[in-house]
Amino acid sequence: MTGRTARWRARAAGVDPYVLDGLLAAGSAAVSLWSVYHDDTAWDWWVYLLAFGTALPLPWRRRAPVTVLAISGGLSAALSVLAHSAMPQLPLYAVIALYTVADRAGDRQRWTVLAVTVVANVVGTRSPNGALFSLLTSVGAFVFGCLVRELRRLAAVEAERAREAGRRAASDAARAVAEERARIAREMHDILAHAVSLMVIQAEAGPLVVRGDPERAIKVFDTIADSGRDAMVQLRRVLGVLKEDGAVPELAPQPRLAELPALAERVRRTGLRVELEVDDPAGPLPADIEAAGYRIVQEALTNTVKHAEAGRIEVRVVREGTELVVLVSDDGRGVRPRPDRAAGGLSGGRGLVGIRERAAACGGRAEAGPGPEGRGFLVSARLPLGGGERVGA
């Protein structure tokens, strides 16, 4: 039955409302004419005309409900006065017109019509039983119209809620896409900036040592190859999320703090002294915290290699209470104070902005600026290990 009802409603929705209301008018006119025809009195043609006229305005009931009710009601009152016995027992035109007023007219018009209808039924009916029947019929039609009006209002509210939910879902989806693009951009920047920086430095040093120190030259080229292979592996890991829907991404695990010694070793091959201290945590750390810690150290090392002209780098990754603290400092040339630089020192390049975003995504914070006593450069980050509110959660 549900399928049949849905099909019937779909067909009815495609029909011109004037056609439907014309059919209602024809049915109401037929009932009124039938009542006149079967009355004991042989009425003249004008009585049939009045009976027919009560239903004539109904095709326009949706456009002007109060006017239609007034015309039908006036003709009905004339028929009642001039030929009361010819009145139909159930005046369909009055029921339809009252229902339409209750459904579509304004509040002041609706309640005024209800009051006039009640008074007219009580005063204009010749017997108590007739008055009661008329009241039940007219008030019942009015109440039914009010119920339909409320149901239509609730349906409109639900439709608006559905549209709003759709807009929110589309907004959430767009925001998720933007966040994923930003995450992929950060990953690719960290991977490429680090690998390419090491490869460029080693490549520039290669021609200087290839003749005088062949053994060191071999190590230089090995470092270049290792950096390239590592970059390819990590890029394949990141780009796996861009596969088409339904494909199973062949993703390697996210980088972890246990991989920091290998990262430090690759930087040492550029000639820098890297001192690494990584606490052995009492328990497993969240994967996103470990990945963020690794990427923050990687970006800080990349910036040092590219810009600092340093000879030594200190890396400390320690657990302090409920936070993972990441500190990366060097003895390089540091930074010159600039009036347009933000207090946290993170208004610079994309790498420092990426450090801040990675820390914020984990519910933590990051800062970068001159090291102790203004010497070198210091990157520090604090990442909550649990209980911190995550951005976007």
C-alpha cells in the first residue's frame, strides 16, 4: 500500500489544482441538485440555479478562500430562506470552503470566520438537533483544516531542517577536503624540503671531494641516494590517500619517534653534529603525536641545514607529565629581530607555519625564535599525550 500511495500522490501532484477543485465543485453541485430534485416540493428553475451556484466558486478556493466562502455562504443563506427543505443534509460546498479558510487564510480571517459560522449555525437552524449537526459539520471541517495547516507547517520546518543539514554536510565535507589538502601539503613539504635540502648540500659537496677524497665522495653519493629513496617511500605513503574511491591504499605506517635516529644520521652526513636525546616512553604514545613529533623535528632540522649555517644541532624529545616536549636548537647565525615578525616567531616561511599547524592539530602549541641569550635558533613544541582537546574534534 505504501508504494501505491506514493505513486498516487506523485500523480496527484502533477495535476492542475484547478482541475481537482473543479471536480470537487462538480461533486458538490451534484449533491445539491440531487437534494433539490428529491425534495417533496416541485421547485422552479431558480432553486436549481441557487443550488448549483453554491458550488460554482469552489475552483478558486485556494486563491481566495474567504471570498469563495462568502459567495457560497450567501447563496446558501438565500437557498435556506427561500427553499429550506431543498437544502442538502450535508452541504459539501460549505465543508470544503470552511476547510480551505482554516487551511489557507490569515489568522484574523480564520477566527472571524469561525465565530460568524458558529453564530449563523445556532441562529439560522430551526431545531436544536439541526443546529448541533451543523455545528459538528462546520467546526469539524474547520478543525480538520487547522490540522492540515499545522501538518504543512511542520513539513516545511522539517524540509528546511533537511536543507540546513544538507548545507552543513556539504560545508563539513568541503572543510574536510580543505583540511586533507592542507595535511597532504604539509606532508609533501616536509618530505621534499628535507630530502631535497640534504641532496642539494651533498651534491654541492660532491665535486669538491670526488678527486681529493674518493671514500668520502662515495658516502656523499650514498647519502643522496638514501635521501631520494626515503623521499620516494614517504611520498608514496602520502599519495596513497589520493587513490580513487574504493581502492585500497597501500599505506606504510606514519613516521614514529623510533625513526629519529635514522633521520639524525642522514643529517650528520651533511657535516653537522647532531646530538639526539629521545626518551623511552613508559607506554605507547598516540600515533598522531609520534607522527607530529617526528615531522616537527624533521622540519626544524631542514631549516637548520638550509638557513642556519650551524655546526651543531641539539634535539631533545622528552616526556614531561602529560605532554611530549620537542626541542630543536642550533648554534647557527640565528635570526635578526624584525618589527613585523609575530611574537612566537612563526610568521616566517611555510615550514615554521607547518610546525605550528601540526602542534595545533594535536591540541598543543609550538614556538620558534632565537635561542638562549640570542644565540642560534630554537624550535619548541608541546604536544598533549591525552585529555587535550584536538582541533576539529
